[in-house]
Amino acid sequence: MIVRFEASELSGSIDPPPFKSEVIRCLILYAMCGISPYSVVRPSDRLSDDIANACSAVHEAFFGNAGSKEKPLYVGESATLLRLLAPVLTARQGSVVFSVDPSLFRRDISSLSYCTGIRAAKTDPGVITFSGAFDPHKYSIDAGMTSQFASGLLLASLLVPGMELGILSPVSKPYIELTLACIRRFGGEITVDQNGVYRSSASELCPPECMEFSPDSSYIANFVAANFIMNGCATSAITVPRLNDTSLHPDAAIGELLLLDRFSIRDCPDLFPILCVAALKKDRITTIDGIARLRGKESDRIESTAAMIRSLGGRIDIHGDTAFVHGCSGMLHDCTVDSFSDHRIVMAAAIASLMSDGPVTVLGADCVSKSAPCFFEDFRKLGGTADEQLW
């Protein structure tokens, strides 16, 4: 799908989708309590692709006996879902077979094997198998490229009382804290000592009577950046929900990051495209550190973001783990941007249309449904144009 975005001003309020990372963790915990995710999230709701896949996969894994060679468990292109479920299902049943989309098949699965000895194998076409057994002793996982397997191991430790886990050099550490917070909501007990070793204890999970999910800070970030582009501050024309506990929502830091000329996105990698777009509004260079692991996202997000910035008429230089975005006071031109099948590129390019002298056309914009099928509607609701055309 091709979508042409155009906006000179956006104003109003939005109703963001739920925090995807929180939803997926809680759906797994509900299933561990014997409750189908379809009792929590209704299929009739307008769900993102990732949440819809999570509902289906978790239900099939726990209640439909999927996950075997004869009946692989489909997780689409959600790395979060795969990396959280792999340790849990391996601990639960000794092995699990996943069916994945090509983009996920290319992403890293090695750190779980290095940590635990669990065997991980990729076979064509798009099948990934994990097998082995967890013992109630100490493991140590390098979380320097992704913290998702570490979170999956924390969930799995609920099935292996006494298991100990050391998490080394964690990136996106707030997401580990999110995992622990979700576990506590279900009555699970995981302690951490002064050496950073996490220990599970025998405790019966108890699902909360009422579950309300937080709004998605990654989605909200696009509109916080729009406020900055239009008015030089994070709050103004577009009203966005406040987050109660920003320590569990790393992308909520965008309001502060927009005002800085140098910062790291080690804990909030999803903000890279929109922060690069917002940096073009400045009249100076913005330096963004901690970008190296972005090469393993839905796209090579370093290259896809750089291509977007250059298509818009901006300048960005990449040197190792650092990006340098040259501000141009928001003087951009109409252009065509390739989404590279990356939902975050689509949303960032749409917000960039606030600074362009004509429409910004995005190829493959339908990939936005991975996290936010409501984005086009919200963009129009706020006064922008989002004209959809089929290829």
C-alpha cells in the first residue's frame, strides 16, 4: 500500500493502543494461570498484528497443543513473542517448534543457547526449534543486544523454582523491570540480590481480577515529537495521555530527549526514527549514541532511517554506534520514502510531513498494522491527510 501524508498542523487528542510489551507479557502469564488470552483481549477489538498474533500463539501453545514439528506455533514477525515464549514453552514441555515470517527468521536467537545450553536450530522454510531442559541452578545471559530472552527466562523461572539468573550488560533494562512488574501483578515472586542475581521461588500465580493495560508510549512518542516540531515543546496542540510510571515505559523519555543535543537510545531503541526526524527541526547537530543493535529490527533500522532522512532532504551521518543528524530548521521537501516494511519508519515519515513543502509518500505503509493499525485514522483525526492507494 502507498500512503501520501500531508499536514501543516496537527491538533486534538488521540486514544493510543495498549502497551504491546505489557500486553504480551500478561497474556503469557494469564495462560500460565490456565486462562486463555481470548478471555482477556477480544478478537473483535482492533488489534495490532503483533497483539493479534500473540493472542493466537499463546492460546494455541497452552490450549491448542501447537508447538510440535507436526503443528508449529506461528508467531509472525514478532521477536518479542518468540523470545518470551521460547524459554517458557521449553521449560514447560521440553521443546517447541515455531513458524516465523522471513524477517524474524533472520534475527538473532543465539543468546538463549549460549546461556542455558538449550538447543536452538533454524531450518527452512522459516522454522525455528528450541529443545532441552532447565535445571534449578544458576544461568548467566548476555543481554547486550536484546533483553527479551532475559525476560523470557524470568517468566520461565516461575516454572523452575529455585532457578537463578544473572543478566549481563542488559540493554533496554526498563523492559526487564516491566517483566518483573507484570510477574508481581500475578503474585509471582522473583528476588534480586546485591550481585544482580535473580531468584525465583515457589509461588502460585493468581491472575488479577481486573487488568488495565497502559497506553503505548512508543506510539505516543510520534505525537510528542509532532508537538515539538510545531511548537518547540513536547506538549501543546496534541493532547497525549500521561504515563503513571515512566520507569516501565522507556519511550516516555522522548519529551526529555527532544531537548538534548546528545543522548543514548540504549534503553529506548524504538525512538530512533522519530528522534531523527525531530532533530531536523533544529539548527544544529544532534548526536545519538547506542544505535548499533538497531540493525536487527524489522529492518536494518539504521539504514532505513538514514534512507528516510536523506529522502526528505536531510543529512545524517553514521559512525559505528553513533548517528549525527544535521538540523536544517525543518526545511524539508516533498518526497517518496520506502518503509522497508518497518512500521516505525512509516509513522516517523508521516510526522515529517509537518516540515515538508509538499506531501510525503510512503511505500509499503500498510506495515504500520504491526503495532498501530489506528495510526492513519489518528493522523486524519488530528487534521492531517493520509491518502491510501493500492500498489
